[in-house]
Amino acid sequence: MKLHVFYNGTDSNYERDFREEGRFIHGEIVSRFGKYAKDADGQINNVLRINGVGGSKGGNTVSSGLGTAFGVQMRSDVQAIVTFVMNTRTTMEAALEHGHSHDTELVVTMMGWSRGGIGCIYAAHMVSKVWTELDKFDRPSITLDIKVVAMDPVSGLGTNVRALDMGWLDLAAMSAVTWLSSYTHQFGETVVKNLKLLNSKLVNWWELPEHVTEYHGFYAHDERSVGFATTMPSMTGLVNNRSFHLYGVPGTHSTLVGNLYPYGGGKAAEDGAPSQVGLHIYRSVVRKVAKLMHGWHVEFHADYVGWLQSLNINENLTIAVPHEITLEALAHYKSQAQLVSIVPSFLNPLNQKDVGPLTDGRGVYIGGNKQDRKWRPASSLTQFMNESNSKSAVDTMWQWIVGSETKLEKLGSHIQAHDYNFAVSDWD
């Protein structure tokens, strides 16, 4: 059995951002893949699409504002993903018991952008935890395999304090243990009691346990907005037969998923044309994600092929008509992207790269809740990940005692970083 989850970013509505309008001239990536998967024959019940927190969920001004600013409602989104997966497990077990099926493997693919990306990481962690607890009390007849595609996973302001349960200041549910009670009938009192005990402790939600066999994270190199530090999760448990990949992407947080206005800003060019460099990179990301989805045998509606063709991508995922973009144009694009702020610059003057060392780079959470040193403009992703992981004098002293480690080593073995290869529109 295959399940697919598509979780949009903050203030991103999957119906609106699917359409070819506004900044997403060819459609926002998560919205597009989610729509074509949902519309595939016989797949409607196996696909869960989730609007991003904030205004995209509707509701009143207060709830929308709290969602945008602090990620309120992410908890209920993660709960929806857990319920989606666990209900399928129950159905599969019943079918096996009655001889109606011989399917013993559940493969769950999750794709998310921004807070939707970090939500997929949190959900993968929680699903694995519930699944492991169930297997302690029941013969594990169904195996679980989770694969995650995260587009610039950003926890955002208010959700960086992830040591506080799931880290959300969600006034409607101050404790994650409350919703676990709804599983009492399905899982039994003992399982639910043990899960509540686990959730009463501090949880490293940014860690991906063994049920997550693949992680593919795409990271915007030139984003500079305050509150947009990104997360690179660590592997836990056995690492053999698991594959984690990090991809550096030129441009901003929103150009990565299809904002083709110049440098990811809020206004179109004078002639209304998209940025050709942005289109080049967007097409590369679409093609890479499509390769992953095809490798996982995800089914899509026939209209999906038309979308690829509109981007000059053939059905075999080769580029039919390359864009003639120069390295000089790419360098200019990146330089301008580093000046773009999602928060207006007059409200947030320290957001601009030319202020100096305070903002000369992007903050990254690497396998933990403490923000590492900035990912500098001159450093590729592989260079950044192979830097020493020391962040302060205390860290340097500790590494002198126990031995130095790079940022990549901190995440665990079998994790690979890939730099964007502009010439071939792919990653090394």
C-alpha cells in the first residue's frame, strides 16, 4: 500500500497556488505534485493534502495571524498525518486477518515546503514513534517505510523553541498528550499510556528514526529573511540501507518552489516576464523531484505530463529545450536574491546582507535545536557541511576534548550533500 502526503507552506493554499497566476507562474511545486497525485485513477483516498498554516486555512483574523507568525495549527496537521497513516495500518491488518489481502508493506511519501516541510519531518518522527510502540504490543505484520521530500524546511518564529513539546505556542492544545487519548479504542489503553509518557519528555523532533529510509532536503542558499533559518535533520538508529541527501539550491525560500518573479520578490518585472534564471532553477527542482517520485512509483494524473512539457521536460525526464543562461546571470540573480526580504526591509533593517557579519549568510539548524554558524554566500553546500561544527568557544573546547566533527558528521553517516551544477541543471 502507498500513501502520499503533500503539506503546503505558511499561507500557501494548494488550490490557489496550483493555478498559473500570481507569483507561481507555473504552479507551486507541492501544490502541483499533490494535485496530480490526488487526481490519479483510484488514488484519491491514498493522498492527503494539507493547506499551510495561517490565512490559507481560513478562520478569523486572530487564528490566521497566529498561524502565520507562530505556526499555530501545525500540531493538528501532524495529528492528521498520524491518523491518516494509522487508520491505513488498521485497515491493512484487518484485510490480512480476513484473507482479503496479502499486502504487508506500507510506504508513505511526504512532501512539504517551508513549515509544511518541517511538519513532514515532525510527522515522520511521530508516526515512527507510534508505530514502534504498537509493534511492542502486537505482532508486527505490517512494515513501514517513510520517504520525505522537504523543500526548505523552516520552523519559523515561534516554532524554533522545539524543546517545548512540538514547539508550538498552540493555545488550543497546550499538551500533545490530549489528542493521543482519541486512539484509546483503536490501540488500547496501555499503548496510549506509554505514548503519553514518551511525549511528557523533551523530544528531538528534528531527528528521523529508522522507519525513515530516505530523506531529500532542498535548501535555498540565498534566503536572508529573519526567522527563516532552515533545519537539516539527523539520522538516528541504524543507518545501513537508508539514504539521506541535501541539495543546495540558488535563490530564495520561495523561488525554490516556483516564485518566478525577479529574485522571489512580491512584484513582477516591468514587462510581467518571469526571471529566466529562476525558471531554469525551478525546472531543475521539478525534474529532480519528479525523478524521486518516479523511482518510488508514485502515480499521477495524465495532466502531469502536460505540466512537465510546459517546462520543456520530456516524459523520460530529460530537458528538451535548455535555457541559455550564463554564469554571470546566475551570479547576479544570487546577489539580488540575498537582498530580498520577506519581511519589509523598513521593519527589519538587519535583514539585508550589506549590514555586515550579523546577516552575511543563512542560519541553519543542524541536527539539533541550536542554530549553527551562518551558511555564507561564498560557500557551496558541500563546503559548508564540511566545516567544523564548532559554534562557540565552548564548542571548540568540547571538540578539542572529544575530537572534531564536521557539520555533515553531526547528522550521521550515509548523509550526502550535493551542489547545484548549473551546466546540467542538476546536482553533483
